[in-house]
Amino acid sequence: MTSDVIAQFKNVVKEYHTKNGTTIALNGVNLDISRNEFICVVGPSGCGKSTMLNMLAGLFPPTSGQVLFEGKEVEGTSIERGVVFQQYALFPWLTVRKNIEFGLKQIRVIDSNGKKKGLDKKEIDTTVDKYLNLVQLEDFANSYPKQLSGGMKQRVAIARAYAVNPQILLLDEPFGALDAQTRTQLQSELIKTWEQEKKTCLFITHDIDEAVILASRIVIMSARPGRIKDIVNVDIPHPRDQSTKMTEEYQKIKNYVWGQVYEEYLEVRK
């Protein structure tokens, strides 16, 4: 594993066993994820996209093969691997500020005497302020989730994930439940956030446009049992915005990825 590679899937197989039999979700997946890149994974429903993300998150292990993070096999969840799901997963009894603070208050550092201690209040407040500003929610810091729109809730979830400074951010269709206008807005904000932070991201989506506008590389999955069919480099320069979608290079990549994914949808329908 080179120093530029932060995570790996090595010949990963994942099977689910139920009373109706065995389902093979993934069958021999190999993928290296480099530091600071933004990978989007696309493919037909049931191809194992979310299964890949959940294994890297440490929510469950592969049936065989290895999922590695920083050269070590993933065993359970870790603050180094932040997760944002499609469901907002906010604490309804906490304000926006308190939701973002929550993970920061779990962090323990070693002091000069070799003892573990939490972050001090000033450091927590400074970090929360930074990410409230980053997702443009300063005016809603003291609001509760029930007072926010869907797009605002997802921005809180992204800010909370970023605030604990994970080594990699795992996003499982985070904009899937939003209307088209809000989705486009949050794509633009996430692009700007990534351009500033350069945080390694693994992003699951069904939306080809979303993948092309966000990604450094697009991983195309086959129909179940999932395997990697192709990996497409998105060599479109940054900064990117919605006008990027009008460029010839964007359209060329989109058409290619769509064609590859559509072939797999046809396989599912056979």
C-alpha cells in the first residue's frame, strides 16, 4: 500500500444469508482510494454500492477479502471515517450548534502529562463556528432540526461529519431525498467545500450528473453480484460549478458513464 492510498478493497466478497437463501452483493471488488480524491460510485440498484461504503465505515465486515484503512483491516467504526447517510440522523433534541458539537465532545487527546482529556470549550466553539460558516448556517445555529428544511438538515449532517476532521468522508446518497433545486444547490456547496478542504470522499449516488460534477474518479458497478465494471477519470479542472455541465468534456464523460450504467440496468431486467 503506497503512502498516497488511504483505503483499499482487496478481492472483497459480501454475502447475505436469509431464510430465502444466499444473496451475493459483491463479488471480487478491488479498489484503491487515494488521499484527497473524490470518488463517486454509480450503478443499478442492488449492485452493492452502499454495502461497500458500510464496510469501509466498519458497520459490518466482508464475507471474504479485506477492507483496509491506512493499511490496517477495518474493525468497527472510527472517528477517522465520517459518515453522512441519506437520512439526516440528527439529534432532534439538540440545536444545530449542539449537533455539530456532539462528535467534538467525544474526542480525547493526550496532554503534556500523558493523560487523555477532551477538547477545551474555546477549541470546540472555534471549530463549530468554522463549519457553520462553511455550510452557511450561522443564522440557524440555535435552531432545532424540526425548524429546518431538508437541505439545511443535510448541511448540518455534513458539517458535523467534517467538524471531527475525519481522514475520509463517506456519503451514502446524501442528497437523494431532496428536490432537484435543493440537490443542485447542495452539490455546488459540496464542491466548494471539497475545493477548500480537499477531504478524501467516497460518495454513493444513482445520479450520473451528480457523479460527473463532483468526482475525481467515477467507479461504475455491474449489476448484482456487484463488481467494478469500469473506473472513469474526470479530468475536468476546478473550480467547477453548474456551468461546467455545459462543457463538451462534461457531456462526453456523462454520456459514456450513462451508457455503461444503462447496460447494467438492462442486465437487471433480463
